[in-house]
Amino acid sequence: MKASKSQSKDVATEYDFVLAEVDKIIATTEARIEDQRRQTRVMAADFDAGIKAVAELDEITTALEKLKSYRAQLVGNKAELEHFRIP
């Protein structure tokens, strides 16, 4: 009977050890998942900000091109006016 109790105790000890290891793996995995969630949120926020920045850059670039075109028209009109100016 002693062998049987000893074996039961060894099995219980091994079971506890395995259970503790599984608990550690679960805790580590949960922590990694939470960390990954945080990183994903940061990346998503950065991505959204990046998309908005690109859209704003496109708008500013378009506005700049319009301003340059308008300036060229003004300069061209001034040259035309000076050409037709009566001394």
C-alpha cells in the first residue's frame, strides 16, 4: 500500500507541476495578447493619422498648384496690361 500512496503522491505532485506550468503559459499568453492589442491600437491610430496627413498633404498640394496657376495668370495679365499700356 505504501507504494500506491507514494505513486499517488508523485502523480499529484506531477499534476500540480504541470498545472502550474499551464497556468504560467496561460498568464504569459494573456499578457502577450494584451500587449499585442495595445500595439495594434497604436498602429491603427498611427495609420489613421497617416492617412489623414496624406489627405491633407494632397489638399495642400492641390491648393498650392492652384495658387501657382493663379499667380501665373496674374503675372501674365500684368505683362499684357503693360504691353497695352499707353505711355
